[in-house]
Amino acid sequence: MFLYNILLNNLPNEITANIVYYILITIGLLIICFILDSITKRVLLRVITKIISSNNFKWDDILLENKVFHRGSHIIPGIIIYTAAPFYNDFQAIIQRVAVVYILIVISMVLKALLSSLDSIYRLNPISKERPIKGLLQIIEIAIYAVIGIAIVSILIDKNPVYLLSGIGAVTAVVSLIFKDTIIGFISGIQLTWNDMLRIGDWVEMPKYGADGDVIDITLYSVKIQNWDKTITTIPTTAFITDSFKNWRGMRDFGARRVKRSILIDINTIKICSDEMIEKFKEIELVSQYVEERTKEIENFNQDNNVNTELSINGRQLTNLGVFRVYITNYLKNRIKIDSKGITMVRQLAPSENGIPIELYLFIADTAWVNYETIQADIFDHILAVVDTFELKIFQRPSGNDIKQLQL
């Protein structure tokens, strides 16, 4: 009041004195706020940054990166203005309300940065891939905004917050309609998380949305998938509840990936093994023991049953396709790193107009995509290269070159 009395005695009227007084008070407050803000940023925050940088903790680095301390420093001007409000005489209540509103806004910004930091800190823990909390933190963030919003409105209109909350039932239907997707997304997020249907890092296929790749983020509203071509597909969280999708996590947990592929054998090349063929097969390392044991077994059977072996159709005989299947089976078990817990099988499927399918069913003990494809290609490269040794042919439809050779 001392300053106001000086101005009142030296200025022509009270109105002018009031205007000049408020201008000087405001300028003084702004200068004080600027000085304190500069001291906070250049001294206090630098000290905090230095302390954080010099230790080995990760969580405080994350708080610093998300500017939690920087945002918190902005609360100082609000406190100063609120404290200085009595100098504004009749405008004290208004200044205090404005200062409180400013402080609440700063608090909301600090809490938002704090929640983001909490999510980043949580992601440092391996369990975050199994139980992401980003959706839950987003719900908390919305609740914070709602509470602070109600508090700001109640301060501006000078009404008790209970007065505002009493009418919340009347607008529940409207709010539910507006935030319908948010509510459904939240429920879907909870189902995905707690039923362990989806984790960050899972390989997911969802053809309906053109998604095929790794999950990189699970939020309240959506799931982000980085496809193998490095594009990003964003899918609503609810889609993972209402639609079907394939999660390859089970394959990774099992530690092996399945091969289920067929080669087509020309039926015209399948025949009973002659003596010359049997002698040749005995020289093949992977089937020599099998051929010797089977030929002895067949000879004993035919002799015991007085079978006329002049015709190869009589009695029991080896076929080149049967020996070929045994060769593939032994090749897989001895030359390829397969998973012993899985089934390894070379089976014959029903013949068709395209020949007779010989299907390989096995589990390669390497889930890395490139390694898996390389091993699988090596297997079929070898099979296609050796099939002629068993006097078999791979079936394929005639091409232009085949027709040209027929014409010649």
C-alpha cells in the first residue's frame, strides 16, 4: 500500500493512480518471475541434470528426457502470482483464480510427462512385452484431465466441484456415445493383455488389414504392427477381439518352425527295384543298411512262402519310391538340424492328375526367418538334385521348350 499512497499523492486522480499501480505491480511480478525462472533453468535444472548424468540409474534419465523437471519448474510463476494476489486489492480473487488455473494446467503437463516416463521405465523390464501398461496409463491420463478440467471450471465459475459432479448423470449417455470407441478400446486392451493374446514383439498375421510383422506398440485405441517391408499398419484394438489373427509366438516359444511341403513324383517312373538298382542303392550311405536288411527280410519271406520270384509282381519287393522315402527320412535326421520334440515324417499323399505328392513334415530347430528359409531351400535343392539317382522323375506340366522338342 505504500506504493499506492505515493502514486495517489503524486497523480491527478485515483483512477490514474490505480492504473499505474497495477501496471507497476504487474511489471514487477513479471520481472521476479523471469529472474526466478532463469535461476531455476540455469542453476537448479543444470545441477539436477548433472547429478542424473553422473549416476548409473536409468529411471532418472528417462524422467529427464521426458522433461518432467523442466515442466515442473513452470509452477513457480503461478505460486508467485498467487502469493502476490493481495497487492491487486479488489482483483485479488480473480488473480488467485487465474494463478490456480495456471498451476493446475502445469500439474497436468507434469503428470502427463510422468506417466510417459513410467511407461518408458516399465518397458525396461522384460515383463512389459507380456503385460504392456500403456493403455492403462492412457486411461489414468484421461481421468487426470477430467478431474483437473472439472476443478478448473469450478474455480472459474466459483462453484463447488460437487455441484458440477451432481449433473454428471444427465450427460452420461452423451459421454458414453462420444467416447464409445475409447471405452470399447479400453475393454479390448484389457482382454488382450490379461488373456495374454498379444505381446509387444509378437509376430502377427492379419490378412484382412494387410498386416504381417512384429507388434511394436499396444495402446488404448490401436495396435501398431511393423510389417516385413518396414511399413507400419495401425489396427484398432477391438479388431483383435472381433476378428481372427495368427500369432506366431507359439512357434518361437517352441523353438522350432514347421516345414510342410510336397514334391510331385511322376507316377510313370515308379517301379519295383531290379537287382541292378538294389546293388546301386546299397552303395548309397544313407540307405545301404536299410536296403540290405530289407532285401534279406524279403528273401527270407519269399523262400519261406515258396514265392515264384521269376515275376517281380509276386511276393514282397522293394520299390524305388519306397527307398527314396527312406533316403529322405534319413537325410533329414542325419544332415539337418531338426527338433527332436517335433514329428519328422515323409509321407505319401493321394495321387492326382499332377502325380503323386511326397510330403515332408518336420520341425527345423531354428526360428530365425532367414535361417529357416535357407535350410528349407537346401533340403529341397538336395532332393530335386538326387531324385534321378532313384530313377524317379519330378512331375511338371509341359512347357514351351518341351513342346518344341516333341516337334523336332
